[in-house]
Amino acid sequence: MNPLFPLAVVVPLLTAAALLVLRVPLQGKRQVRGLVAVAAAVAVAVMLLFLTFRTTSGSVYWFAGFRPSGGVAIGIDFEADPLNAGLACLGAVLMTASMIFAWRYFTQVGTYFHVLMLTFLAGMTGFCLAGDVFDLFVWFELMGVSAYALTAYRPEERGPIQGALNFAITNSVGAYLSLTGIGI
Amino acid sequence: MQVFPFLVVAWIVAVGLYGLITSRDLIHQIVCLIVVQSSTYVLLLAVGYVTGGVAPYFFDISPHAKAVDPVVQALALTDVVVEAAVTALLLSFAIQAHKRFGTLDPHALAELKG
């Protein structure tokens, strides 16, 4: 059992939770928040890079030890081969790059920005590593919810709100139709 | 397998999409999105239904008793949770739109014109 599988999702989620809990002491310390968030994204990228090169094709991680027995699989799994781990790694690298870009781009940035970026990263990683279509849908929605919130990051302007509503409704309809496909 | 539940699913999707497209109010539009999603509950339960099956709680019945498929029920439950999150987020967007621009009409809100 390779502990890197759950860590690649747990690290950004825990960092996001910690940033949210510590938002009052970190009120004016924007550099610290940015540094912590970028460090978490880099850590995920390194873990996924390691998974990409060191896993043999088709290595599987079963959560909570629910291993399949007798051809019946009840449980949630992550699978990694060079393609999907590499794709997740690309996502983590792009997320790091966009956080570094946002460091100067936004003149002022709230705690919520970093939290949303990290949950988005966790969603992307889980989406790439998910081992069955059911979990694929769940991770897709997790990723989607963070993405809708990030789209409407500047709610005082007209464009972001309208864009977020359009994006959320269109994307949700698409997700429900793909869920219909999974069901059938 | 019966055809009727699938016809109901198709009808709910059609009604929800029609409302979504023709709506002139954001709250109404979000409710229509929930209607589209509720079609997936009907579909999932219809897919997993076994004629004469009981609820899949193997506590006081025999483990070999005929029961409906619990996996799709878990999927439907996950679907409900996802819907709650998405709906809460969309309603907060609608509140922001009303607070900032004083309108809930998606056409009046439109700034980005293609």
C-alpha cells in the first residue's frame, strides 16, 4: 500500500482547512498564506511526480482496506499508471504556476482564494486518480464546486457573477447527463 | 425491466431543461436545475430496482434474500449531497446578483454579449 495515494489528496485539503482555521491570526500576513499554499501545491506535484515514475502500471490503493474478494469489489480505490499520475502532476504544476501568477496579479487577495485553489487542486488530483466511474463523478463535482466559487471570485463586478452562474448551470446539466450515462 | 420509469426520467429532464432555457428569474432557473437533477434519482433507483426485492438491510433478513441494488442507492445519496452543495452556491450567487445589481433576470444581468 503506497501512502502517497491518499496523501496527494489529503495534503491540499488539510492545508486548506488549516488556512481557514488560522485566517484571523494570518489576517495581514499575505506572504505567509501564499507561501503555505504554494508549498502545498509543490508538495503535491512532487508526490505525483514520484508516483508517475515509480509506480508499476496499474498499482491500486484501496481505502480502509476494502479489498475485492471473489470478484466482488466494494470499496473506493485510487489507481495510478504513468498516464493518469502524470496528468494529475501536470495539474499540480499548473496550479503552482497560477498561484505564483496570482501573487502579483491580485492587489489584495483574501484567505478564501488560497483555500479554494487548494480544494480545486485536491479535486483535480482525485479526479485523475479515481479508480471507478462513480468516484469519478464525485470528484468531478468536488472540482466543479470549487471552480464555480473561483469563477465568482470578484462578486462586486457584473461579469464574474454572470459567468459563474452560466458556468455552474451549464456544467451541472452536463454532469447530470453524464451521471445518467453512468447509471445506464 | 419496465419502460415506464425511463419515460418518467425523460419527461423530467425535458421539463427541467425547458424551464432552464425559458426562465427569466435566477431562483426559478436554479429550481429548474434541481428538477433536471432529480431525474437522475429516478433513473438510478429504476436501474437498481429488482421486482419483489426488499430494502438491502441484511440485519433481520437472510443474506441471500432478494434485495434491490444498494450501490445505486449510495450513488443517489451522493447525488443528493452534491446537489445541496451546488444549490447553496448558486443561491448565494443569486443573492449577490440581487444585492449588487438589483435584478434577478439573467437577461438584464448579461454583460458579456457574444
